[in-house]
Amino acid sequence: MESKRIQIRIPARLLDQIDSLAQENEINRSQFIQNCIQVYIMEREPHCLQEKLRVGYQIMADLNLKLAEEDNDDGLLEHYERQLAEAE
């Protein structure tokens, strides 16, 4: 992955905290800040994961209902197993 150098301004006290935490985690300042940004971005987009889970659960609920209503439909069971495998 290509990296680019940027320049930012932050308060000295915050920089001291960053350096202290980076040292505790045995990583450099740059890696610590990258990690923080990645976590921030992931937390800002929880709806994406929630939406995928909602759709997945709905699909599985529909398949479970069909399986429960139809005793031994091997084709449906195979479809169900494929859906589970794709979800992993």
C-alpha cells in the first residue's frame, strides 16, 4: 500500500499523549495515528455492517421458515447450506 506524508498541527499536550500511548503499544507515532484513524472510520460506518447483518438474518429467517414448513426438501436444504457457506 502506498503511503503519503502529510503535515498536521495538533496541540502539544495531545502529541504527548499520542507518544505515550504509542510507546506503551510499542509502535511508532505514525502507526498509532493510522490505527486511530482506521478505528474512527470503522465506527463512523456501523450502518454498513448492521445493514449486511439485517439482510443476512432476513435471508436465513426466510430459509428457516421454508425448511420448517417443508419437511425434507433436499434441494432447499442444499440451498440453505450454500447460503451459510457464502456468509462465512
